[in-house]
Amino acid sequence: MAVSPEPLPPKKKRSSDSDERLLRSLLLRSRETSLLNPIPFVLYRNSNSIIRKTKLLTLMLEELVVDHVVSCFPASAVLCFEELYIILQSIKTLIEDCCNGSKLWLLIEQQSVANKFHEFTLELSTLVDIFPVKAMNLSEDVEELVNLIRKQCSKTAVWIDEKDINLRNDVLQKLDRIKSEIVPQKTKLKEIFTRLQLNDSTSCTEEIEILEEEVRNQNDEKSKAEIVSLIGLVRYAKCVLYGESSPRIIRDRKKSNSTDLTIPADFRCPISLDLVRDPVVVSTGQTYDRASINLWIESGHTTCPKTGQTLDHTGMIPNRALRNLITMWCREHRIPFESTETNEKNTGESTNKTLFEATKMTVTFLLEKAGASQSLEMADRFVHELRALAKTDSNSRACIADADGLQLLVKFLSSDHPTLQINAVTTILNLSILDANKTKIMETEGVVNGIVEVLRTGATWEAKGNAAATIFSLTGVPVYRKKLGRKSRVIKGLMELARTGPISSQRDALVAILNLAGDRETVGKLLEVGVVEMASEVMDGLPEEGVTLLEAVVKKGGLAAITAAFHVIRKLATILRDGTERAQESAAATLVNICRKGGSEIVSELAAIPGIERVIWEVMGMGTGRGRRKAATLLRILRRWAAGLYGNATAAYSTTGASSTTTTRVVLPG
């Protein structure tokens, strides 16, 4: 028997209520668009013209709401309303993007943006032309408004103010002069930046940040290169035009350094414990900041710092999802976000001729001004600008070092002016990120001694901490690690800072000590000055860092380290019970080394701790992969000792200890 097809559901009829809601939504969007301010610096006439037209549309829609007497609108009217809503949203977005985006890039792209305004006006004209005025039985007032809008839209043509065109040509001329190594005229530069309302150091900094974000959003390589050139121009102009009048920037910087803003744990690099700037994923699946993991690998390590697993390869994959989340968080909290490695790779900054020459001119200007300053306050402002520039990219770091910037900075390391000393040592820290600069820092007369002096007698904890971070950065090169490890003043300064400094400075000192502990000869000196006792003290406030340092020292230190660590066994057991997974992992590894190399006397001390086996079982069940393995080894040692099978291994153990790879959490300079 044939089955008749099911009837199609009847079409839903539009209701008067749905038309009413559509009209009111359209009216709301039209009002929002009509209340926008025109673009104040470029394309003012274009934006103002289309805003005036939306004001007329708003009046028309308001009249329609009042005159809405028909049961529902004709289908052609509804279609017009829907399309009109989309166009108004596009106009609103375009004007807001122009007002909030880069002023310089808008100036360069003014023709393209003017074309968009013209296109939107033509679309408005088309919709108003086909609007079914007669079918809707509208009042004479509404008909008059529709005709007025038609007339206004029909007169529009693509138009750009001659002043805007001339200003664009001036900017392009400045870029060409910089590329040709000709220093731009200051008065003309001032005129350009005043027209664009870039009137101070703060507005220039914001413009640079917006341009950097624009680069990341661009797919066209030519556009990227043009924007990078603009970044160089703004950096130069910021220093030349406003470098002598930016004390507020310095105060803001000091304030930001002392803020209690907490960085989300997922946004911290496991190595540096600082905000991730360029997140990358290594072969074990862990994410690190690119600069931090690069320095870790370049220091000779072949393992993943977080898991302890051997890296199958040293390739890295950008973690773009995390980077986007961090960028949004930084914007929300008004934190400058730099991703210099990514910038250089994705924008060609390292090979952009205009940017390179602009950077050289900026460095020359700042060094001359800082050296010739009549007061420490004035010198501080220019050194602060050098500090900021040294954070941006490798080109800037190379330019500052090549221009003999270190010779100038070393003079300020002994300054009585606290912020000048901070800015000088932090600039050197930022310069040390570039490998080629490490050699210059080590070989330039007085620089290392100046850093060590700041470490020991600096005016502020921040200066001392950044001096320690600089030493850590330099110890990334094995030959410099050995050289610095021979300096008693370096070791004593780091030890004192680790004992007495605030948490952030303690971390800087601890990781520098940890890197020095990679050299067996230096470990002996560390033991002489009480590194084990210091690590034990630090465990109370920084358990992960303290126990990680102890693990490294015990591995490299032989019997002297084992003997010194005897009294720390109970504290390690407490961390094994109450610490974080990372702290538990290092505590278990340290106890295994102490028990293996120290013999039955030390094992008996561990076995005498109440409930120790239960604690070990818990780590075996819930710890990290490495932590579980070390806990299982520790349990076997205890059971062999209980069975009388664990003899005194001390006499058979070589005092030089056993070489092994250290799994650490370290802090890099930021």
C-alpha cells in the first residue's frame, strides 16, 4: 500500500510583536551609531558624514515606531530593516576600530578606510531607495525623512582631506629618511605627532603596543613590514620628543613593580615563575616561555624542567591558545605585553632596515642624553628609556651594546640615586638575554664587579634581585658559570640575598646559586659557606626552591654534602608529606641520594620518623611520575634496611659524587 507523504509544516506567520521587536532593535543600534564621535585625527569628514546620516535614520525609525499602526510590515520592509541593522553594526565597528586602533596605521591606510565609508554609504542609499514607503502607508513626516536620507546618500563620493594626504606623505618621507640613515628633523616630527594627538610618552607607548598587536593580526607580509617600520619611528620619536619630560612614566613603573597583582598560575612559566610572553610546547607536552626554555637547553640540560623526562628533541611548537588568553588578561589589567621572540620571527623585525636604523638613532640619542645629563634625575629618565628599549627585541639589545652602552651603564651602578641604579642594572640584565652580549658584559671592564657590588650593597631589594638575575643569565654559558663560581664575593652575595631578601629577591638569588651548583668545583665552595643550612632555612618559605637546590647540591657534593644534609632529613620528610607535587618529587629524589650515599646510619634516621612509610606510599600513589619512581626506590631502601641488607655505603662511595641530570624549577630574568 502506498504511503502518502507527511504534509509540510505550515510557514510561521510573522507577528506584529516580532516586527515591533525588530524595529526597536534597529532603532537602538541606530541611536548607538549616531552617538559616536567622529575620528578626531584622520578621516574626520568621512566619519562625521556617515554619523550625520545615521542621525537622520534614527529620526526616521523613531517616527516609524510612533506610526506603527499596521498589523505587520511588508516582507520587503522587513528585509530592509534586517540589512540596515547589519550595515549600522558594520559602521559602528569601523568607527570604533579607527578611534581605538593605531593612529599611524590608519593614516597610512586612509584610502582603504575612506573606500569602506563610501561603500557603507552606497549600501545605505540602496536600502533607502528600495524601502517600500507607499506600501507601508507612512505619514508625510516619515516620507520627507526618507527622501532627505536618499538625497544625502546620493551625493556622497570618496573623499580624503588634502591635509591627511600631506600628513601621510610626511610620515612616509620620514621613514625613507630613516632607512637612508638620515636623522629626521625634530620640528617636523613634532608637528606630525601633534596632528595625530601623540602628545606624550604615554600615548606613544600605547601606540607602539597597538601597532605590535596590529602586526600579529596581519597576514600580509608587506603590511607587517610597514607596521614594523612605524614602530621604529614611534620609538625614536617617543625618546626624542618626550624623553626629557617623562618622570610620570618612571613613577608608574615603580608603582607597577610593587603591585600585588597575582598572575594566574597557568600564565606563569614553570621555569621563570614569571608571566609567559611567548608560550611554546616542548616534546613532553609541557608549556614554557620560549626565552626560558631556550636558556635551559643552551645551559646543557637535556630534560624537561617540570617532568624530568628526557627531551626527545629540542623542537618547540607555539601555544597560540594560551598566548591569546594571556594577551586578553594583560589588556584587562593594563599590563604591557611583549612577545619579542614571536615579534621578530613573525614580523621580520630582525631584518627590517627602517626599524634597525630607527633603533640605532634612538640608542645614540639616549646614550648621548644620559651621558650629558646635568642631574641624576635627568639621567635616570634616559636610562629608564634604555631599559625599556632593551626589553623589546634582539636588535635593540645589540644596538645598545654595540654603541658602548655598557661603558655608560657601569658608571650608574654605583649611583646613590635608587631608581637610577635599578634602571642601570636592569638594563644590563635585559641586554644579557642576547648571547652575544654575555661576552661583552663579562669582558667590559668594571661591569661584572659593578653587578656584584649592587648584589651585595645595592640601595634596594629590587636592584639586588636584578643583579642576581643578571648573574643567573650569565651562568647560562658554562665557561662563565665556572668563572663566576670562583668569585667568593659572588657566592657570598647570593647567599646573603637568599637568606635575608624578600621572596622575589630570594628566588632570583636561589636560581643563580642553583645554576652555579651545576659546576662541581663551585659546589665545594657553596658547601663551605653553608649552602645546605641556607637551603634548609629557605624551605620554610620557599619549599620548592629550597629542596630543589638541596637536591642539586647533594648530587654534586659528595660526602661533604651528605654529612651537612644529615640534620635536614626530618624537614625533607615533612615536605614529602605536606609539600606540593614538585616539592615532594625533589624531596624524594634528595632522600634517595642521601640514603644511597650516606649508608645505614642515615637510613635509620629516616626510618625512625613516625609514619614515614605511609607518607611514601601516598607519594607513590598520587605524586608526579618522577616522584612516584623516587618514592618507590626510597621504600625499597627502607625495607632492605629493615631486613638487615643495607650496609654502610659511606666508605665505598667516592667523595666526588655521581654525575646526573638535575630536575629543577628556576627563575629567569624578565
